[in-house]
Amino acid sequence: MAKLKLVRGGAPRYTLVYGMRLFPAGEVSLLSAGRVGFTRGEEGRVTLHVIEGTRAQIEKQLLTSIDAFFDLHAKDAPG
């Protein structure tokens, strides 16, 4: 049976909290804790995401997430 080893030290670990959503230019008037206020007086929300790990792990996952985000929104782009 394999034994688990406690590893001390190594690269520092972090938690990144972020959110992404595309809005038409000029329509956002307020952003607060995942809530978005629009110039027309309406409100929307931004889903917050969490990535944990070392800086390198977080950066790799974040770049992958950004690519996937824009792949999903490619159908919204004109032309």
C-alpha cells in the first residue's frame, strides 16, 4: 500500500477569484460584488469563478478558461 507524504515548502499556493461576461460598450455604469448596473437602470450578474493552485497552475487554467470563453462567444461576433 502506498503511503502519502506531507510535502512542505514548494511554490506558494493562491486562490484566484474572477468573473467574465461581455456587455455592449457604454452600457455598464456600476460593478459591485458580481452585480452589474446598466445605464438604462437595469441590473445583471457576473458569475464568479475560483481557481486554486500555484501561480503557474492558476495562470495555465485561467488562459485556458479565457480561450474557452471567447470560443463560446465566437458565434456572437459579427461576420
